Amino acid sequence: MESQRNPIRLVCPLRLVGMMPARLLPAAIALLALACAALTATAGGYHTEELWLSNGLRRIYGIMASPDGAEGRRPVAIIAHGFNGTHHFARAYFDTLCAMGYRCYAFDFPCGSLKSRSDSNTMNMSVLDEAADIEAIVAHFRSRADTDTAAIALIGESQGGLASALAAARLQRAVSRMALIYPALCIPDNWNAAYKAEADIPDTTLVWGVPLGRRFFTEARAINVYATIGRYRGPVLLLHGDRDAVVPLHYSRRAEAVYPDACLHVIKGAGHGFGGKARREAVSRVARFLKP
């Protein structure tokens, strides 16, 4: 004879509040708010902390997200934002990657944004400096006893994707794998077309309202993207929208051909800067790619 089980009844907390005497309502509502706040803080299964790092005289502000209860050596994902972005975009990856056991580090490039907490002077923006910042961040995590040094991944968006690709070409085996999100591999082509000769470059150029100094463009002229990035031999995932009007899809198609071990996933209907369904698809693809 099958034994009977007492069913568990789940009661909505708001319904319980509604059943209480009026004199108890203020205290009950306050307790409910605290409980909801606690659930929100722990729902993702990770905790965050500010982490400042250095690259020479450059100070790098970032947020590190670590899985709750994490012990021992953990894989690390270093997430780089795009032009005039900040570390905030990377938070879309925290829930998923921390649940997989990754420690995530999202940061503001010094001089990389008008809102950078590292340094907001965009007149000193430099793609080569950003690549060097990523190298310094990788070196930091490789020096930590709690890092699985065989599992350090780079995730780069747009200009941060170009910087990540350049950094990986120098870091080689120090990077286990890399995900490039609509990487701005077009930057040298764009500005060599805009300024035919170095003498044509003005002291200040406004790009989408962001002032940039001459150095950004003189350096970009000398970057041979595809001859450089293919030096990285590890696995690469490229994610690109087929309606990207800022970085044409063919730049990622060419990168897929240059890298020895690369896969391009095209997100239908997506432009430059993923949101909603496209962002969820991108996070899912990156998670699958970084699965230990």
C-alpha cells in the first residue's frame, strides 16, 4: 500500500501580511522588506568586492565577483568593456559564470570612458594601453593562490575585444580561451580612411561626443590587426550581430579564418551592443564555451 504524504502548502508572504491585525502591519512589512533584500543579495550565489589593480602608474578600478563558499583554485574570467563603456556591462555575466565556478573581474579602463572610475580623461585613451592593462590584470590573477592558472579566460566587447585580442597575442598560453563580442577589429581601417596621413590628425577628435587625443589615432595607424591576433593559438569564440552597423560582420568572419581554433556565432537581428534576447543568447553561448 502506497504511503500517504502530507502536502506542503506554500503561502505568499503578502497574503500572510494581509491576514495580520492592523497593529502588527508596519512591523510585518518592515520584516518582509528585509527578507526580500536578503534574498536579492544572495540569489545569484556570489558576492562582489571592489578590487583596484595597477599597471605601472595606471590605477585600474574593478569589481570582482566570486562564487559563494568558493574554496581552492578557481577559474577566472576577465571582462573588458567597449569604447566609452564601464565595468557595469559585465554584470550580465556574473550570475551565469559564478554559478559555473568562475571568479569574474570587470573593470574600467583608465581613460577608456567619460565615466571611468579609474581615470576619465579620454584624451589619453589608447588601445595599446588597454591591451597592456589586460596583460597586467592577467598577471595579477596568475599570482594569486586562489586562481586556476590553467583556466584564465578573456571576454572582450567591441574596443575591449580588440584590446583583448591584442593582449592574448602577447600572453599566449597564459590565456586559456577567449570570447570576443562584436570586436572592433575595424578601428585601424576606420581611422586610416578618415585620416589619410598622420599630419591630417588634429589635436582633438570628438567621437560620439567623446574627446580623443592624437595618440589614439597615430597608434591605430600602426596596428596590423590580423597579422597580430592570429599569434594566439587557443580557442576563440566570436559573437557578432548580422545587423551591426558599427563593426561590419566581415571583420569577425576574417578573424575566424585567421585564428587556428575559432568559432563564429552570428546572432540574427542583433546590432552593435546586445540587449534583451540577444544579450541572453550571448551569455548562454559564452557560458557554453567556457564550461570547464
